Amino acid sequence: MPDPTKTNSVNEVETQATEANDEAQQTLTLGQMFGSAIAAMIGVQSKEKRERDFARGKASHFIIVGVVLTAAFVLVMAGVVTLVLRVAL
């Protein structure tokens, strides 16, 4: 007759492995991608977040987010320069 305590411990280990696998399979949310991209742009990205990004993120998504953030940065800088020049003249 099988020992029920061994069966429970095996089921427990399998459940933990399944939960860990599900967490690793999840993709990043849009907010997480933008947050990671901004942190990486200014150089304050943590090692844990960087590893999470490489494990769960897709390169194409980060490229798109990077292009959008770069375009927004350029537009904001152009707006600031235009505003300063109008005020100065």
C-alpha cells in the first residue's frame, strides 16, 4: 500500500513546479515594459528586472517600446526648445 505522505509531497512538488512554470510563461504587461525601458534608458535598471525582462519579454516588443519612448523624448525636447526660443525673443 502506498504511503499517503509521500503522495502528498510529490503532488506538492508538482504543484510548485507548475506554478513556477506558469509564472515564467507569463508575458510582461505594457506598463512593465515601459517601466523597464525607461529605467534602462536612464541607467537604473535592477539586475532582477533585467533578468525578468530577458526571461519573459520579447525583443520585438522592447524595440517598439524603445522607438516610441525615443520619439516621445525627441518631441518633448523639440517642444521645450521651441518654447524657450519664443520666450527669449
